[in-house]
Amino acid sequence: MLSDKKLHDAILACETQVWKALVSGDRDADDAALHSTFLGVYPDGFAPKADHLAQLDAGPSVLSYRLSHIHVHPLGAGHAMISYRTQFRRIARSQDETMYVSSIWQRNGSGWTNIFS
């Protein structure tokens, strides 16, 4: 079992990798971070992994982001949840957006994959 600090750092690094993939347009990195059964819940509905990946078909989808108010909680053996506030700007938008996010990560061997957000 990871210490609280190590778990916090590991899950924050994983979540940050997803945001970095959106900024760089790195579909392979996004694919590697998301579990095959990933489910996203958004204001306009549900999105499986394929939909999350599709937002990178034309390249980067996010220009910039900032995470704050970060909380990481263990959810039992091999699972953890990160909740935070993000300010981000989509490509071709002139205004930042603010959103609260919770993501569940599942341990898979030596790493983690995102199963829900």
C-alpha cells in the first residue's frame, strides 16, 4: 500500500498526463492512460474511451490548464479517486472554462489506468 503522499503524487501525475495529452494532441498517451472500459460523464452525456480519444483526431483539444483544490482518496485495494478544480482553455476559444472533476484510477501492475471521470 502506498503512503498517502505517494498515492497523492502518483495519482496526480497520472491525471496530469491526461491533461498533457489533450494539450499536446498525443492520442497514444491518452489511450495508454485510459482503461479499455473507461467511462466519462460530461454535461452533455456519457462518453466511452473511443469518444475521449476522438477529441484528439484533429490534434490538441486544450490550449492550457491549471489544476487546483486537489484531493486524492484511496478507494480500497488498487483503486483511488482524485477530485479537483480545473481552469482550462479549449483550442479556438477565447475564454477559460472552470470545471470540477473526479476521476477513478485502477492499479494495474506497476501503473494506473483511468476507469472513470
